[in-house]
Amino acid sequence: MEPRDRATSLAAPAAASLAPPVLLCVDDELLVLEVLETALRTGFAGYDVVACARGGDALEAILRMREESRELALVLSDEVMPGMSGTDLLEATAGIYPDAARVILTGQAGLHSAIQSVRLGIDDYLEKPFKTDALVRTLRGHLDQWTLRRENSRLKARLRAALARTSQLVERALGPVESSLGTLLLGDTEAPQAIELRRARREVVGLTLLARLSVEDAGAVAHDWEYMPLGNLVSRTMDAVGATGRDVSRIERVEAGGRPVAFVQPIAARLALQELVDNALSHSPAGSPVELCVLGPADRTAPRGAEPPTAVELHLRRGGAAIAITNRAELSRERQEAIARLLAGDPRLPLAGFGLSFAAWAVELMRGSVWFQGRPGGHAATFWMGLPPARR
């Protein structure tokens, strides 16, 4: 059988998940190809070995493996071959099997190209002539890395499945509670009990949402996301804050001039901003205003002298957007430090009393951040809610 035809001998397994992973070697010099195939078969038990003499044949074999749901662990290819080069083959492989180890085998004439290919992301290159034992040692290291990547992918898949199941259970358990709270609020009274029920209802909705977002953060397909002007987000949040019985006349919208847009999960974004605004209203002196200002990539300074901290400036320079929530809270230095540590995820701090953990988590799951900026003397404080750029 000619080496170039060996790829066609890759039989479709009866159960693809039980078939051994594949090692693919490619070289147009038939004697070298024979040596490579023998080295792989004798050096690595538990793998199927496929040999091809041309890059085009190897690519066809790879596509057939994908159709048959086979695992491709490694491609070892000569660089200089008629038709498709080794670099081109390995780049094509990355688009089909991104986790597969990819190694270039080259003579001195192709050494510069091989080094360049490594810079482009190919795992390694080996020079001809080579010693078989050295070849096997090098490839074993790459196969060990591939095994770790495969196991990591499997663990992530199991985590996504577990989180999806957890999310379903949370939504099933909290659905009746949320519905019952909504029924109790039909009277829409301003009594303290009704205000507490509305707060509880919001927290139930938020917990359900965070369960869904946790699944997405583990790699599941995103849903319910949209491109939203942050001015619209502020308007929706003010309506929601007013529905809880808060005095929204204390909230002052300060315009920075831009109209930034962010790619967000609308409910998560609103609940996070609502929590930050609610916190600012709760800790401000009675009757004092809370300012909301939206900043986009072109804005470097919020009105009224609210200079963004370095982290926010970097976020804006990278194309992100931010909402500044400023109040007149009297915060001690210790309280300011505690809030900053809480947002940084310090596990030693109690979650109760600050009301910020929910907001920080929801924003983080949307690939954003929440920063806290205290003012000298403790007479004012600003929360910065940073959201990622809107890239269509």
C-alpha cells in the first residue's frame, strides 16, 4: 500500500467515542514517512497512526476524522512538500481541531519558515535529520499537554451540564415564590411591608438570573443579550427604583455628551445598576442628591469634577463604557477600604450590610467590573460600573 493511500484506511469506528485518538504524520519523502510511522506506532500505545505523503491528502483525512467524530491528538508534518506546505496544513488543522498538538518537521532549507510558524502558534518544530528517541521524547511532551487540554475540556463540559441543571432547579424552586410575591403586590401600597416585598421580589428575580448567567459564564450559549444605549439603561433603572418606593427626585442625571452603547444582558445590567443606585440612596444624607453620569470611550472626565480612577480610564481607552454613581455619603476611611475589599472579592468580609456583592457579580458575569472611588475627607463616594465594548 502506498503511504499516500494509508489515510483512506482510517475506518469509521462503530462507536466513535471508544475509538483511539489519532496521530497523523505527513512527509513527501517515503522513507522518512516510513520511519515516522514506525516511531509513532512503537512509541505511543493506545493511538491510531495515520500516514500521508501529501498535505492535501492529510487535510482530507482530517476532515474525514471530524465527520466520524474521531479525536485528533497530534499532527507531525514536513514543511516543504508539493502543493500544500506543512505550515498551511497545520494552520488549517487549527480551525478543525484547535486542541491538537501541531509540530513541523523540516530540513535546513525550511528552518526559517518553521521558526516563523512557531511564532504564529504552531507548537514546535524539529530539524532533519532527527534521532528517533529524541523525536519520541519531544512528541510525548506535546501529547501530555494535549491530554491535559482534553481533560480540561471534558471537565468544563461536565461543569456546564451541572450548572445548567442547577439553574433549572433554582428557577423551578423560585418561580412560584416570585409569582406569589407579584400577586401580593397587586395592591401597590406604599406600606413598609410592601416595600420589603418588592425588594424580596427583586432579589428572587436576581438570584434566578444569576443562576442562568453562571451557566453562560461557564461556556454555554448566551441568550437574551442585546446592544443597549446606556442612557436607556439609566432610564429603565430609574423607573425600577421608583417602583420600590424610593424618591427618584433625588437622582440627578448628568450628561457627559456621548451616547455609548454596551452589549449586555438587560435584566442583569438593570438589577446591578439598581443595586448600586439603591445603595447610594440608602447611605446618603436625607434629601441629598445621587448623580448618575454615563461615560463612553471618548469621555475622559465626568462633569462636576469626578475624575475617573486609573482602572476606569484604561477601561474607557479600550473602548468600554461606564456609569458613575456619586453620592454624598459620610464614609470613614475604614468603611471605604472595606467596600473596596468587598468589590475585590475578599471572602473574609460579610456580604450583609453592603448590598454590593450582587451588583459586582452580575457585572462581572457580563465581562465588566465595578470600581469604588472614595473622596478625600469621606464626604462623597463614586461607584463606577464598567461594561465591555459593544462590538458587532
